[in-house]
Amino acid sequence: SFPDMDSDGSEINEEAEIVVNVGGVRQVFYGDNLNQYPETRLAELINCLSGGYDSIFSLCDDYDPGKREFYFDRDPDAFKCIIDVYYFGEIHMKKGICPICFKNEMEFWKVDLKFLDDCCKAHLSEKKEELEEIARRVQLILDDLGVDASESHWKRCQKYIWKFLEKPESSYPARVIAVLSFLFILISSIVMCVGTIPDLQIVDAEGNRVEHPTLDSIETACIGWFTVEYVLRLISSPNKLHFVLSFMNIVDVLAILPFYVSLTLTHLGAKLMELSNVQQAVQALRIMRIARIFKLARHSSGLQTLTYALKRSFKELGLLLMYLAVGIFVFSALGYTMEQSHPETLFKSIPQSFWWAIITMTTVGYGDIYPKTTLGKLNAAISFLCGVIAIALPIHPIINNFVRYYNKQRVLETAAKHELELMELNSAEGKTTSSKCELEDLVREGKEGPFYSSRLKVSHSDTFIHLLSEEKHYRTRLQSCK
């Protein structure tokens, strides 16, 4: 039987209680608690009884009028976290629950996200970024697989060249090109180092030692490969400005530019300046060839991960530099003061003592400057210990950032492949019209919500990341997405 209602449709007794059964877990709520947030689903249950069964079943999955118990087929762990808003005014997400699924549980219970604690919001934002990254990767793969008949022959050729040079995983010939590019980088770097060995150099007409012609020919061949590769990638790039301003492409330019500038100065510079100045300029430019070693980062996910870890660790690295700077200033000043009493002191000034403090705190210790007094040696021992501690402090956060990013990239790569497999399975069953439509839904809903398409087939694997799932499937499997 229904409770008595007044003319306004609200309960006369504010202490009226309702029983809610969520996933087999029973909870008893009182009207005065729920009415603090009347816009939530639980508060609406208080006033839905007057509307009959249509009103009741619009809010819950089942209802037992004898027990006055409402049944919901939702995740009980998430529900236990969400009901904290009625008692504490804020919500903390329990560890192990997928943030995206928890967000949708909050939407189901009509609880505003503003009640979610800031630390949990940060976790939710991170998960959203991961989903958008997966959507971006899927989009790139589908763009590579799809062929637009309306495109011109030149556009299709550009796409083919871009995929051929930028995506080694796209085909076997592309892998061969990537391996060749990697070998050319190694060979060029080795030639640069070997060319400085005096026994392998020759004497030119002016009596100067220059690189062996054989090594020079190998260097020219490597530069030719780098030049052709860069020009082809620039021509086929879909966004020329972004390509030119990209860091790795700037490295490519720095790797090949010194060769052509040196060549120009060698043949034309003698007419414009003295020969000695030309040779000095050429030697300075040849040093810039070391930039080509950074080209390895294009073919090494490990180097890319290390770069990301260092970028994310700027705060820790800044603290390290600050600690070292303070220590260097303090210990160099103390060392200079304590060593002044010795007649053969090596500490001539505080700025000169900076060098001693740097090599001592970084545990290098060349021995060209060292203390000779007892107090100076004690100061050196303390500076050594402080340097070891200061250097060790930021190592742990940097390693954590490296491991975290590396594992994240592996998960994103696996998830993107999984989504493509699901789309292929669904397409085989005739549930989708075309990959282009799925892609548009995926990208659009990737920004608006956690689910990309309700038409796609749902996987029930324990390792499945919820990207292409329907609400009725994901809500009982919150723990599988971690």
C-alpha cells in the first residue's frame, strides 16, 4: 500500500523511510536525508509512490509493494560511495572502480559531479584523456585503411607515401624502410666518431688533417638518404606547418643542414672571407652533426618514453637543481673560508670553489682541487653526503613517471586494437553501415560521454576497456576497467 500524500504530492512524514536494494545490497534511507538533494533519483523515490507503478518503474528496475523495497541492477560498490553525499556532502571514489563508469553511475543516480572530490576528478580527467587518445588512434588506423573515391590521385599518393614513411607497422616494405633509416642513423653517427681518429685522417694540400675520402663518401650517402626522406615526408604531410614546427622534424633539419652549409662555405665562402675563417666555420658546423643521434628517438619508443618522463618530471628536476645550487654556494663559501689558513691552498676564490663543490656534490671528484686542512676535509665530507642525498631524492618520481607512461602506452595500443576488432566483428554481423559512421560516432561521443556507439558489439573479456559498450552491459562490470 502507498503512504498518505498531501495535496502537494510530498510526504507528510519527513521521517518516512524507503528500502533500496542495489545489486543485492539493501540500504535504508530516510526522507529528511534524501530531501537535502531533491533532484537526485533517491529523493525522487520518496515522491514517486503517488504516481502509481508507471512513475515507480520509471525510476527503478523493480519494486516490491509489500516490503516497499526498490530494486536496482547497478553496481553496489559504486552506490556505497555515491550515497556519501547525503551524509558528508561529498563523494570519494573507491580505489579499483573505473572513473568513467563511476561517472555514469553518478549520472544515473542524478548526483552532480561537483560533489566529487578534487582528487577523484583528476583521476576522471586522466581517464577521459586516455579514451580520447584511443579514439584518436582508432581514427588514424581507420583513415589509413579507408579509401575515399572522391580524392584525387595525388591525394591518395600523398597518403600512401606518408603511411609508408611514418607508420612502419602498416606494411612489410614500410618496416624495411624504417630499419634502413635506423641503420643510416647509426652508420652516420659511427662515421662521425671514426672520422676524428688521427690514424684514419689524411693531410690535404694546405697541411690540414681532414677526414678520409671513403668516410666522406659514406657521410654524403647518409645525408642524401636523410634529405630524400625529409623532403618526401614534407611533401606528403597532411599539415605542413605542424610538420615543420615539430621537434623531431627540427632535429632532422639540424642533422642535414650543417652538411649543405659546410659544402656552400667550402666552395663559395673562400671568395667572401679568409680561408682560415671558412675552415673555422666549417668545423663549428660539423659539430652540429651530433644532432642526428636524436633521430633515433623517432624509431625508439623507449627514448620517447624517457623524453616524456623527463618532461613530466620538470618539478622534481627543478628541485634537484635548487638543492644543488644552494649546496654549491654554501659549501664552496665554507671551503674557501676554511682553506685560507693553509699556505698552499687551492681555493683562490669563491667562484673558483664552485667547481670544487660541483664535482664533490655530484660524486665525480677529479682531484684537481681538494682541501688540505682538517676543517676543509670535514666540509668536503658533509658536502659529499648532502650531494648524494640531493641527487637520490628525485630519482624515484622520474622512474615512476617512466614506468607509468610506458605501461599507459601499452594499454592504449592494446585498447585501440581491441576496439578495431570489435568493430570488425560487429560489421561482419551486419550491425554497422560503414567504418566511417562508426568513426564519427566514436570521435563525437569520445568528447561527450564515455561510450562511443551503442550499436557496437560488447565484449565480455575481463581485460576489456569500456569504449564501445552499452549502458546495460557496463554498469555491472565496473571492476574490470582499472
